[in-house]
Amino acid sequence: MRKNRKGSVQNHYRLLVLDDDEMITLALRAYFEGCGYQVDIESNPLQAIERIRQGDYDILLLDFLMTPICGDQVVEQIRQFNHDLFIILLTGHKDLAPPVKTIRELDIQGYYEKSDRFDQLELLVESCVKSIRQMKTIRSYRDGLDEILTYVPALMQKNHPQQLIPAIVQQLRSLSGQQDVFVLLNPLSVPEMTDKLSLVSTMLLSGSGEYQLDTAQFMKRCFPRFLPLIQQARNSREAQLSHCQLVIPLGDEQNRDLGILGVDFAQPPSATLVQLLSVYGHQVSSALAGSFLHTLLQNRNETLNQMNDQLKESHMQTISAVRLMVEAKDIYTRGHSDRVSYYATLLANRQFEDKDRIELVRLAGLFHDVGKIGVPDSILSKPGRLNDSEMQAIRRHAALGSEILSSIRFFSDIAGIVRSHHERWDGRGYPDGLAGTAIPLESRIIAVADAFDAMTSFRSYRQPLSLDQARQELLNSRGSQLDAQLVDDFIEILNDYDQIRSQLEWTFHEL
């Protein structure tokens, strides 16, 4: 960014400079406007708080010593309604600056001692911009995956291609933000049926007015510009982008060419959007393949089972992506679901001989926290104690996770397990207040594994417990929070904890 010293290139990041010294605010505005930023200035702390409440700022450059309130009080009020704003604290009096502990608690990203040169401050601002850009990318990807997740059930319910194609066009327009989209199917893959000619015509779609174009119109208007990309995509089986034209190949599990998705963008799309549309292409491929098989091979159970496996894997990838996005919200919980699944599987092996039932426990462990996709980041990453409303928001994740999984047929068997994994043996859990054996055994197993991993993992608000401390806490929870027999079985498993931990680390390293 320092190369834009003349301000000839705007970078679209907005700064607010708050200082009661007019010379400082004017100097900082001139300097950072010269770097390409959009800069506003303010001398009154209370007015600055309202401007941030009403405006869309990325970074606040904040003086510490001001009236009627100081900088730390300004930040404290801002953090009540805005946790995304990056804040750099400015001070000309080093000895009067707040302690490091206060800076951390208020989530202040930088500290700068005032001087005649702003080079170091510019570096701090650039560091904040990099983090902001990464956060926006993550959120954009998470929101896109969430949108795809809502579309998948509708796709899978369209059994006939003539019902499926209009749905794909509508969804593709929404995801891409463009009207000029089309679906082109490989005629050799379209099912043999009496209305095949009309069906092939229906497959050729565009975003200009009505969604349907006949073959001649399509070939004349769109095909020449997309032909090179279509050939490359079909050869490579990967998405191809050339400036504003994007082509995504569609194929089944045997890698047979089903067709392509095409989008004509008004301006080049971001890499994140291309990745999201590629993920959507996998879902479309599964839906199309399933639609063709449903139309032609209703009596071919073996083939349909193979397709169901592909659909399940596609759903698994989508739900897993959502699960990883949940863990990406909080760096301190990364890997938590994988470990819970691992511990729960060890415990389930002591309870069941049925391998299918053990597999349900493993999957439920992986996705037990998927409902946290609906919990605000500010609550998940809050370092201190949660208030009542925030706790209620957290507690909704068990029921929300069950709803998400229930919407997908392949995961309906684990939806109930996920819903009940925060129920307590004494009936004081949530969301349904179940007690004792009314709680599914699989959920009780997840509860033990979840409690142990939470205790032995680092959190922003505390250090992890030792193995002995965690073992004692489990014993203290026998018959109140947790199933006493399951706790006893898990304590025995922990006798081989070093070997378990080594196997756990090796497994994830291999993955």
C-alpha cells in the first residue's frame, strides 16, 4: 500500500481518526489519504462513538488522553456494539498509557507512540488491513457455504431434469450475483426418453430475459465466447476462468461428462467466489446424476446405492466445510470436533457390537457443534463470562445443529444424537431437559467425550486442565451431569492416555 503515496489509487478501507488535537487529526488525514485510504476525523469522543455506530469504518486511530472520556472508555463503549472494528491506540505520554492487560481485554489491535513520522503507524494500519481482508474472505466463504447448504435439499428433491434445471439456474444466479448464466448438458448423458428433443432444448439456458433459449439462439450468442473454456474444462475436469467468463464442468462419480455451468461476469470474480461456485458444481453434478438415474434406472438398486454414496460424500463435504468454518471462528477450538469424535468412538466400542451404531457415534461427534454456525462470532470468541442472553444463544446450537442435519436424509439418524448431547443425567441440561436413560445412549457418550476434551483444551479464558484434574472433574460429574457407568468406562480408557494421544496426533498428522 505504501506504493500509493499520491493517493491516486483508492483501497476502499475507511479510517476514523479521533484526537482532540486538530493538528494531529489533519496531519493523519493528509498522510493516510495520500496512502489511498478514505479518512474521516473527529475531535469529540462521544460524537466519534455515534459515527462508528452509524458508519461503516474498518480502523479507528484513537488518542488516549481526551475529554470528556479517555480512549479506553471510548473502546469499552464501542465494543458493546462493534467487535469487528480494528483499533490502534495513539499516545504522546507513554507513562500514562493503559497497561497491556487493559489493551488485550479491550481487543485493541495496536499501540503507537506519537512522533513526527508516521511510518510505523502506517505499518500497523497495513497489518490491520491484511487481517480485515482475511476476515472478509473467511466470512464470504462461510456465508457462501451456508447458502449452498440451504440449496442442496431443494436440488436433491428435483427428480426430473426439467424440474431440476430451472432450479439450478435460479440458484446459480443468486450465488454468482449475475443474470447471465447457463447450463449446458452433454446430449450423450441425457436420459433416453420420448421427449428427449424438447428436453435437450430445455437444457440450454441463459440469463437474458426468459431462462430458456433454443439451440440456435444459444449457439449464436454465447457458444463462441465460451467454446475454448468449455473444451479446457472438459479435458481437465476443473473450473476454467478467462477474465469474466467462468466454466465449471459437471461429472458423475465415474467421471463421465454431464455438461457444464457457465457464468458471464460483469467484472472478474474473486478467487473465493470461484471456489464456492466449484463446490456448488459438485452438488449440481450429484443432483443431475441422481436425477438421470431416478428417471431411467428406478429398478437398478445397486446403481442407485452407488449414487447415494456419492450424494452422501457430497453432503459430508458440505457439512464438513460448515463444521470447519465453525471452528475457524475461534482458533482455540480448532480440532475439537475431531477429538470428540475420536474419544467418543473409543467409548462407543465398549458399549456396542454393532459397527453401524458405532459409526453413528463417530459422525455425531464430528458434527455435534455444527449448529454453532448460527451463533455470532462475538459470542463464540468472547474471552469473559457470558451473560444470560449470550448463554441462551450458545444453547440454541444443539437444536439448530439437529435441524441442519435433519434437512439432509443421510444425516437424519444422527440429528437426534446431536440435539441431546448437552442434556444432563440429572435433567438440568438442554434443549429438552431429558434425564437419565431418556437421553439417547449415543448422546450420553458424546457428552462424556465433549466434557473431557473441553477440560483438556486451551481456551482464551483459561488454561487446560491436566489429565489428573480432568479425570477428577469427570468423577465429580458422575450421576449429575454425566452417566456414571460411561464415566467409569472412560476413566479406564484414559489409563492408556499416552498411547491414545499419540495415535490421535498421528491420525490428524496423516490427514
